[in-house]
Amino acid sequence: MTTDQAVELKRLQAALVLAQKRAAEALRTYGTPLAGKLLQRAEAEAAKVVKIKQQIEALTL
């Protein structure tokens, strides 16, 4: 692994932690049904987590 790849891996790992926190927060509805805009936000945040995980996997292969 090159230095650039190692730096990118560290960046992605940090971004993954933040994306997971945002996804968890999006699921906290505080009693409001998870529908409409709330559901769209939760799905979007979850998709970001998946995308980052795929990038990490591609980088580490």
C-alpha cells in the first residue's frame, strides 16, 4: 500500500465513523413515524455508509 493509499484509507475510515453517526441520528425520530422526508434522509445516510464501506474494501483489496 502506498502512502497516498494509506492516507486515503485513514480519511475514509474517519468519514465512515461520521457517516455512521449521521445514519444513526437519522433513525432517531423521537416518536415521529419514519416516513416521508425522515425516511428519505435515513436511506440517504445509510447509502453513504455503504458507499464508504465499498471504497474502503476496494482500497484494501
